[in-house]
Amino acid sequence: MQQKKAKIIISIVLVFFTISALASQKSEKIDTAPNKIIALAPNLVEIVFALGAGDQLVGVSEHSDFPEVAKTRPTVSNYLTVNAEAIVKLNPDLIIVWQGGTPSKGIEKLQSLGFEVLTFNATDFKTMISEITRLATRLGKTQEALVMTRELMIKYKKVERDYSSKRQLNGFIEIWPEPLTTATKGTIIDQAIELCGVKNVFDSRLAKNNTYPQVSLEMVISKPVDIIIQPVSKTQPAAIKDWRSFKHLNAVKFNSIISPDSDVLLRWTPRWVNALAELCKDIDETRLTQNP
């Protein structure tokens, strides 16, 4: 146990050292921090506001709903298209795009028009921290990033410490009810439940290059499912599957079905860590119900 605590402390120290080193680096563009920013993904909008640069945001993507003031900014993209004409009229100094989320053709168009495009790419918590630091350097917000990332790392490590030794449950993630769609290994929600001590019953990809595959009902009910996680948007709630008739599943037998806020839990933003802690708490209550 002492050795484990020592490893956690060393890990935190190393991360803080890395963040501090990045924050102290000089940027050639730091003296010309952008006055007009466009962020083409909801998580990027959140991060820009969290860093204190929200006043410089002149354009956002569809579904940018946090903080509330983000809804007042012009919408210039969605997950399918980028409105290059509207962006040209706004004439931003910097456009921030989400790798894998902002349409690639739209990114190429903006680059061809001569705009400065900064690509943000986070595949896990660690890369989110480093990407926030990198973005903050460009925005002239290194000190704000340093404070934020320190706090996030402390919260994240506490979740790791609190739930790493908990009894493992088998979980099914329901992303969409019809057609029934799940999330496999490495997705943002899979990483979250794993930290909470839940093993994804679909822990490997079912189709090439598809981490959110469709699955049959028979595939799910044949698994030893202890808990079902149904992320639901609080701003745009959608239908979820009714599992009550499948009483052979522990998830149904013990009413172990939870619906976390997908607007937070499925986005790499500073709020994700708080959502993670809340998810783990809910899962732990389920764990106690099944094995008091």
C-alpha cells in the first residue's frame, strides 16, 4: 500500500513538473494573442471559456451549450459542415478545430484561405491536459492553464486512488437505443467506467475502425451485465432503451441502470473530471446494492 501511494505521489509530481515546464516556455506568438477566436467543437468552446478567453470567441460550433453565454455566439459549423463564408466574414485571428470531430474538408478549406488553424487532439485525460496547456500558450493564458491543470490532476488522481481496488462489475454502455449502439475500448466513456472499476462487456472493437459499433440485443443479453450505463443529454434528451423485461441480468435485477449527463461525460473538457467522480460514486452505490 505504501509503495502504491508513493507511485501516485511521484506521478503527480512528474505531471506538475511537465505542466510547469510547458507553461514557462516562451511562445513566438504570445505577444500577439488572438483577439478574435473561433472554436469548432463544443468541448473547445468550453475550454476557451475555462481559460478566460471567452470574450474573444466570435464563432462556435453547433451544440456549444456551456457556459450559457456560449449560446449567444454565432454558430458557424456542425459535425458535417463548416460554414467557410460565415467564418470569412468574422475574420478570426485563430480557428481551433477538433481532430476527428471537425469535418476534415472544412479544415482544409479554412487552411487554404490562409487562416491560422490550431488542431486540438485529446484521446485520454493525459493528452487533454497537455493539449490545454499547448492551447493556453497560444492564447496567452499559461498561468490560467497551470492553475486549472493542477486542480484537475489532483481530482483525477483522487478518483484513481478511491476506486482502483473496488470489486469489478461488468458493464454495458448504451450510446443509442435504436439501432442499439455501444462504445468499445478506448472511447471516452469506456475510459471513465474503467477508472470506476467497471469492465466493458464489449472491451474490443467489433468492426474495423469503429469504436461505436451497433450490436444486437441478443449479443447484449448473453453477456454477464451487472450495470447498464445510458449517457443522456440534459439539454437535448433522447429516448433510451427499456431493459426491464430482461430480469436475468443483474443490471435489471438490482435496478443498476444509470444515466449520466452525456454533454459532460462524453466531452474532453475540464468538467469531465467532476463528471467522472460523480459517475464513480453512482457506480459504487450500485456495487453496494449488489453486494452489501
